[in-house]
Amino acid sequence: MTYENILVFREGAVGRVQLNRPQALNALNSALMTELVDAFREFDRDPEIRCLLLHGNERAFGAGADIKEMADMGAIDMYSRDHISLWDEVARIRTPIVAAVSGYCLGGALELAMICDIIVASETAKFGQPEINIGVLPGAGGTQRLTRAVGKSLAMEMVLTGRMLSADEARAAGLVSRVVPVEAYLSEAQRLAAEIASKSPVALRLAKEAVLQSFESGLAGGLAYERRLFALAFASEDQKEGMQAFAAKRQPEWKGR
Ligand code: CAA
């Protein structure tokens, strides 16, 4: 597939994707989301790639789903076209994903960033679910994932008023893991992605799956799920290598199996 709305880079064991519709503040139309899912799936199948990095440009990570594409659609168009299932496809990616956010991160773009596993924000980042201002509500997971990320009261305020959070507010609310100056946000996210990519890819995927399970089940069920994945890790060569390397005081060499 050739890409017109994203740029794709391979940097060692990190697969990096840049959203690239700057003229529309990276509004997420069907073409862009289809390309993104395709690129992520290809990286996810590649044993050399151990972490993904998603970002936009300094002005915008993304301004949400493409309003102009949706404006004239009816309910059955929305239902049949099922554009939003492309966000679900991103959620099926098993490789860890870091999102680097600068500028606007709104609507469907915030919903996309929240599907990523870690958000690194520049000081200029603005996070919001402004759908209320165009007569709708978040439709790609915002009412659910934002509430889990920042709690009911702040999520309600954002969803019911459309107010944007600053990077510092987002950090205080637990939506992002760190805030860095705009000049450094991408390099900091690249550094973080490279650090993740230096770990055992088997353990990374099991760990991602276990953390995500905490959103799906109660504590007892989640603990049982974690226990099974922990035991499964002992079927990998990487577990033997990691523990032997620790005992021998040397760096492990991961096999990815
Ligand atoms: N869809 C389509 N085009 C968009 C867009 C979007 N979500 N956001 C911005 N654009 C376009 C603008 O129409 C404009 O295009 P033209 O130059 O051709 O007019 C260009 O990007 C630049 O935008 P602005 O001129 O508006 O830039 P600004 O700096 O004045 O304002 C902004 C920036 C506050 C982000 C404003 O663009 C804005 O409010 N955008 C819409 C945000 C929004 O409502 N997002 C939610 C979308 S719905 C959704 O995401 C549903 C879901 O849950 C899946």
C-alpha cells in the first residue's frame, strides 16, 4: 500500500508513523485511518519491530475525525461505513505504542492517543473532546477511555463543555505520563520508544496485554489473567536468558521467542 496521509519510518527496532495531513490539522479521514492501520499491522507482524511511535506535527497531533467527511452522512451511512472500527483495529495492535503529542489532540485524535499505551506530551499540547460543540458526542471511545483515564468528574466536564486540558493538567490527571518542552517532545518519545524496544518483545506483549486486561475485568479476574500470562512467560527463551543474564551479571540478548 502506498501512503498519502502518513509518513512511515523504521528506526532500529522502533516503527515510527507520522500523521501527515497538516493542511487539515491531521483530521482523521477514512484514507488516513486506513493507512495508519495498514502501517501498524505491518509493523506488528515484523519480528524486528518491538515498539511503535505515533505523532503528528508541532501544531497538531490531530484535530479529530474529519468533520467535512462526516457532515452530510446519515445514521445508516455511519453505521454501514463503520469508519470508527478503524480505531478498534489500532487497539488490536499487540506491539507497545507510544504517542508523542504536540498542539491539538482533539476528538477522535485524543481517542486514538488514548488507545496508544503511553502518551508523551509537549508543553503546548491541548487535549479535548469538543464533539459537544458540533452537536454530537465522542464516538471512538472517548466517553469510556477518558473516564477511565481521568475519572468521572473531569471527563464529564471535558465531554459536556468541550474544554481543553493543558499538558500540565493532563499530566496531573494521569492522562499523560510526562510533559517536555516542545523542542524535545519527539526526541524524548523516540528515546522512550527505543528504551522499550530494548526489552524482550515476548515480555513486552504479555505485559501490554496484562495491563489492558485491567480495563476489562474485576480485580480477581485480572489477577488470575496476569498469573496465567506470568506463567506463560516461563515458556519463552527470553525468560531463561533474562534470568541467566541477571545471575551472570551480563546484558541479556533477547531472542523474541
Ligand atoms: N475535520 C476536518 N477539517 C478540520 C478539522 C476536523 N476535525 N479540524 C480542523 N480542520 C481544518 C479546518 O477546516 C481548516 O481547513 P481550511 O483551511 O480548509 O478551512 C484547517 O483544518 C485549519 O483549521 P482552523 O482554521 O480551524 O484552525 P484554527 O487554529 O483556527 O483552529 C481548532 C484549530 C480549534 C482545532 C479548530 O480547527 C477546530 O475546532 N477543529 C475541530 C475540532 C473538533 O471538533 N474535533 C472533533 C471532530 S468529531 C470527532 O472526532 C468524532 C469522534 O469522536 C470520532
